[in-house]
Amino acid sequence: MNFKINWKIFLILFFLSSCFSKRISLIINSPNNSFCEGTVFTFINNTQKIGLEFLIRDVLTVELSKNGYILKDPSIVKSFFTPEEKIHYFENPEIALSPELIQRLGSILGLKWIIGGKILKAERIGDYVRIELLVWVKETKKGRLIWYSYYKRDSDSYRTILHFGKTSDLYSLVDKMVKKDIIKDLKKVLICERKS
Amino acid sequence: MIKKWLKILFFSIFFILIFKIVYAQIVIFPFEDLSSSDYGINFEIPEKIAKKLSKEGFQVVPPKEVIPLLIKLRKPNFFQLDFTLLREVYKKFNAQYILLGSIGNLQKEPPAISMVVKLVDVSTGKIVWGKSVSFSSENFISFLGLKKTDYESMMNKVHKTLLSNFKDPLATIKKIAPTVDIQEVVFNSRYLQPGKTVECIVRMVFSGPKPSFIGVEVEDNIGKRLIPLNKYTNKRSYITFWKAPKKEGRYPVVLVVTWGNKWKITKRIFIGRYYVDNTPPNLNLVIRGAKKKNGKVLVKDVLEIIPKVVGNSNSNFIGRGNGISKWQIEIYSKDKNTLILKEAYPGELPKFLTWYAKGGMNILPPGDYLIKFKVWDLAGNQNEVEKEILLITDPPTPQVVVYDGKEKNLMEIEINKNFIPLVRVYLEIFNKNGKKIAEIKKEGAPFEGIKKEIILDKNDIKSLNTLYYNAIIEDELKNKKILRRLPVIVKKAEEGPMRATFKTWIDEF
């Protein structure tokens, strides 16, 4: 008898433990989460520092996801390009991402926005590093550009006292720039009101 | 009492076991290493992460075990995820998450690392967790630099930071719907004339049960309808045909895949569009630097043809439907009534075509010519434009004749226009010793020609045969002729005018 009761208690406990997990509470399909879901495309890199474009994309993706946004992996989004669009995007990413294509991606994948950008300058001279970036956000309802910003940071941008906070590495500078500045600005644009 | 304790122990073990089972399986992919000049793959860091996670009690599949699946799926670029890959990972490992990572910077001396890791949900493709770390020697500055940091200790810190807030991903999905991913789409032509057959080949990869229907949704003369795709040369390729509609415009093609039975899912994927075009390309032929006079196109020594296709205003796909697939040029000599050039080339129109008519290998004599230019657009529509030109490569040569008389000599100079008026004539006549004995100078407004008679004194010129002249003659097209030391033609007085005209007398005066 006692054994049967314990079984029931166990099952109840088990289901409850599943229901209250944090991960599940994040997946909400409420009409209010209108601007929560999106993706970050690889930045256009006009510099010699190859690889930086992927890193910026990934840091931005991870940081946005940490801030409660729902992000689709960009490669999955690109798998919905037609073969012709893939070639066009590879050849000229600025033109290839047409409003029509953005609208289609939005409707298929439920994305509300797409973030992209361009690395204008990235250089390292000795211990001194400098980076210039353009970041933009396009909404998927009409495929329009809704925000863009220019960022210019160098080794001393995040310096505090003496040489503490000084950056002599481009990747660390990108990491700091995304975490300290870009995310702050993006949060003002991508207003995500979700019921949890 | 023992029984009770045994029961408690049994339930505890059972509960822990169940809880472990519902822990999601995480497949760790090799990390993308962007730190080397040519992109590489890093196994060392993800293997260590796998070990650490495993120690913590998570169920992980280390990167080396994933490689055979990636080879089987022919996915060398496994960083590029698609739903088929996600589903295959789920199917093979019963995994619900994939841990992906990219390394931006990795150096041992001085130690520095930049890395991003993210956890992707295989059922949705969404990123459920992620972390980026970036450490360099500046992050480990100690008091007065007493403590030095080496690579190993930095890596330990990296692992600790990475996994500090790693969420316990629970197994939530029971099944993943079957998927399809497009690998290639080939149309026989994207641009067609109405009624022509559209041929479409789709190469795709499936994951999951066999679909009950594979086809495309198209619009043709009958209307919007579904056309099934049939197997083509290999098991991944499918082919279908349909007639292009009568109405000009652009038409989308959507792949439709249905899984019946227990799934009841239909996936619609846009695979491209084709254009129905029945309008010939609007061709415009410009002859660069040419002058139009009395309805004729006048060309000097260089014939430069600029063919251009201008978009049709009635078309809503300007510049796309009017792409050129082939062009042809023909040049006829109207004077000789012969074809002197015929060339045809595939592809886009040239920016310009140049023919040096006066020099080089293909000299063209002055005269009337007819240029025929033909273009075919990508749909096969054709258009031809003709242009008549008059080629004038040289200004006329002057006629300088001296008539040998008994008392006086009469010199007659005549320059007549060669199709077009002249704008400059400068002519000097010299004797044997280089003394200038006569001169003609005229420039400014265009004039038809010059005719002048000069009476020369017999005493001044001993021998008429030694006279010569220099001249510069320029026509309205800027064709220029420079003549040096050309002999003056000597004729008997009886052959020419017998006496000087009134005009000559005035000139001399």
C-alpha cells in the first residue's frame, strides 16, 4: 500500500520537476514577444583580419541570447536561401539581402529582426589595437533598415586606472565592445516584452 | 526498519537514475579554429570540455565520435547547420543539443584565447545557451607582476568560466518532424518565352521517413497547381516539367513535400523563380564621336560602336528579363555592295567596339557603310538595329598646278571638300632655294573649298620643276592632313587658262 502511494508521489514529483525547469519557461508563444526572435548574420569584413567577422557574429549571438532574446543559428537561416540567393549573397552580401528575402525568412522562421554589419577597420600596431564597425538591424515585416550605428574603439577605450583594462588584442576588444556597448544599444532597439 | 530504509534507498536511486535519463544528450562538435590563417578544426579544447562536462554528470558525445556521421552526411562544412544535420544528430545519438564553438585567438606565449561556445537545440535550431570568453595576458596582471600566468593555468580559467553557468538542459522533445534541405536547383532557363517548357531539377536531402508527396507548386496556363517531381539520375535528384504561362511576368516556384500517415506535415520551401518574357530587347546603337549632317552619320578614322539595351517600360523586371544571351555584328560596304565583317558572340553585350579604319590590319576605305547589330535576350527574343554611316578618314589633297607661259607663269591652286567642309587650309609654295613664293591661309568658319590663281614672274623663277609646297588641311570632323615638300605639277600654258583672271590681278595687287 505504502509502496503504491510512494509511486504516485514520485510520479507527481517527477512531472512537477519537468514543468518547472527554467528552459521551458523561456519558450513562450505570446503575442507580446513580437521583437524577441531574430538572428545575427556574419559581418562583412573589409579588413585583412580574417575570422573577426565570425567572432563578432558569435559573440553578439551569445550575448543577445544571454539577454533573453531567442536566436536562430545564422547557418540554419541561410539554409533557407535558394541556391541562387546563396551565390548572390556570397558575391555581394550587401545587395543580396533584399527586403523580399528578409520578409520571406521572417515568415518561414518566425524571425522578427536580422542583425548584420561591416568591419570597416581592424588594425594592430604593436600593442595598440583599433576597430571600426557598422552594425545594423533590419525588421522582417517589410525588410526595412530600422537602426544602424557606427562604433570606433581602440586599446584605451576600456582603460580604467593605470593600464588596467587596456586591451592589446583585437578579439578582446571586440568582446568588450559587444558586451559593454553594442548590446546596450541593441537592447534599446529590440524591445522584447515577454510574459514569463 | 531495514525494509523502510531499503525502500528509501531504492526510490532515491530510481529518482536519480530517471533524472539522469531525462538529462539531455549533448553532442560536442569539433571547434572552428579561426586563429590560423587557413581555417582549421580544433579537437583539443572541445575534447577537454567534453571530459569536464562528463565529470559534472552531463551526457556528452565527444567530437571524435561525431566525425563518422559528418563523413556519412558529406558535411565537411559542419559549422553550417541545417535541419537535416540537426535531425540526423538527434536520430544517431538521441541528442537534443549540439555544442558548437569557434576560436578566434589561440596563442601559447604570451597566453591569449578568444572563444565563443553556443548550445543549439536540434528541434528548433535556436541557441539556448552561449558564452564568450576572451583572455589575454592583461587579464592576469598581478601586483608588481610577481605572479606569471602560463597557458595551462589560463586554459583552466577558460574552462571554469565557460562552464560556470552552464544550464542543465533537460530532455524535452519526444520526436523531431522529418526534414528536407535543398542542395541545388537547376532550371533549363530562368527566362522563357510564353508556352515554352520549363524544366526544373531539384537536388535535396531528406531526414526521416519517406515523404508521401514531392512536387512543386507552379503557375501555368491552367492556373496554380501542384506538379509531382520524379526521380532523376541519382537518388537525391528529382525532375519535373511544365509550360510557361502566356502572360509576361515573374513566377515563383515552391517545393512542396508532404509526409502523410502519423506525421501529417507539409513543408513548403521557396526554391526560385522564372521569368516569362515576350518583349524583344530594346537595342540602341550609338556611334561615338560621329557627326550628323544632312541625314548622314559621319565618322572619322576611328569607328566606335556602343551597343546598349535599354529596359522596357512595360516590363516589371527591367534589367533581368532583358539580359543578353548572344549578339552579332555585320558591316556592309554600300559602295561595293559587299559584306566586309560578320561576327557573333555569346554572352553580354560588349561595352564598345572599336575599328581603326585608317591604320592597322583592317584598313577601311572612305565611303558609305551599313552596320547591322542583332541581339538575343535570355528568353530568346531577338531585335536588330541598322545604322548607315559615311566614313571619312582624310581631308582632300590640294591640286597645285603651274602653267608654263611665254612671259608669265600662272599657278592654279584648288582644294575641294571631300564630303564635308574644311575648317583650315595653310599652304606655302617654295622655290629651289627654299624661298617662299606664295602662300594661302584660311581658317575659321567651315568652307566648301579654295580656288586661287597666282601669276608668277618668269624672271623670279628659273625652273618650274623645282617648285614644291607644304600644306596643312583640316576638315570639319577634325581629320587632319599634313603634306611636306610635295612637287608642284608643271603643265604647258595651252593646257590651262590662257590669261590671268580679274581676281588674280586684284590678289596680286
